[in-house]
Amino acid sequence: MELSRQQAEAVGANAGLAPEPPVIPEPPTAEELDRERKRSRLKKLGGLLIPLALLATKAKGVLLAVTKIKAVTTLGTMFISIAATPWPSGGLLPSASCC
């Protein structure tokens, strides 16, 4: 039983439409599994260390800001004290009984 020319062309055209058998992946080797475990450990550590590092930088910024504010308030009160010291004796304001 020979196929006619038209039947052979139809079979050839439909040959690409036939589903391919599924390819079963090979199971991972022990070395690949070890690499995956190491990567997952690093991901877990990175997931923990990155927020801690961000928190530390924010804490450092807050600490520096507080010390700067403390220095500014200390300097401000010092200048107010220096300016206000001669005031009770009349050194800062002109006296009413001048010459």
C-alpha cells in the first residue's frame, strides 16, 4: 500500500503538528543540591542583614542629629547667658542717667 502523492504531502504537513513526547528532566546531583542550599542560606542571611544595616544607618543618622541639636542648644544657651549677664548691671542697655 503505497501512499499517493497528496496523502504523503498531507502526512508531511501534519507531522509538525503532532505533539512531542514530554522531556523528563534529570534529577539534580548532590553538588547542585549543595550549591542550592548555600545560596538559600545566603539569601536568608541577606534578608536579615540588609534591614539591620538600614536600621543601623538610620540610628547613626538620628544619633548624629541629636548630638548636633544638643550642641546647638548648648551653644544657644551659652550665648544667651553671655548676652544676659551684663543686663542687670545695665551694661547691655543704655542707662537712663547718662552724664
